[in-house]
Amino acid sequence: MELFEGDDPLLTEAEIQLLDALDSELERRGGEGVWGTDRYGIHTAGTASSTTSLGVVCVYHPQITKDSVLRGADELDDETEERLNAALWQYSERVSTLIEEALDEFVRRARS
């Protein structure tokens, strides 16, 4: 996704690799991991940019904490933890926007 690529990515390549490693570790321990675990919902309040009364919101997004990771926790200082969680939040917000745009298009076409 464009948030992790291009000239000004949210995270460094090393931080993305750390997220991938944390994702694998969490899944091995029976958890959901990081990638693909967000949950989104449709609400009827709409948004300012929406052409319909429907909007999309992230109702759950993963968070990384030192307590949630056994191995590799020594790599997870406070600053890195904050950067990873901020990036995961921005990622979920961007996905919400993309889903909302697709929903708007679907509703527009259905009305035509």
C-alpha cells in the first residue's frame, strides 16, 4: 500500500520487517497477528466527503506492545512501539477511506 512505499514511507524497511516478524510470532502463539486483522464497519452518519449517508470506520485495529510479544521484545523500545502503532492506525484509516470510496461508487451505480 502507498503508506509503506514511495518517497516518504511511514516505516523504514527494518520496521516493516519487524512488524512482519511480530505478526509471525503472534500467529505462532495462537493470536491473530498484525496484518489482515483489522475490522471495519459501515455506519449511517456518512462523512463530509461521502456522497451517501453511509460511512466506513475501523472498529478494531491491532496494536503492538512489549507485553504481547515474547521473543524480540528487546528490539521494541518505546519509540519504535509508538511508530509501529501509529503506522498501523494510519493504515486502518487509509483502508477505511478506500472502502468508503468503493462503497460510494457501488451506491452511485446502484442508483443509476
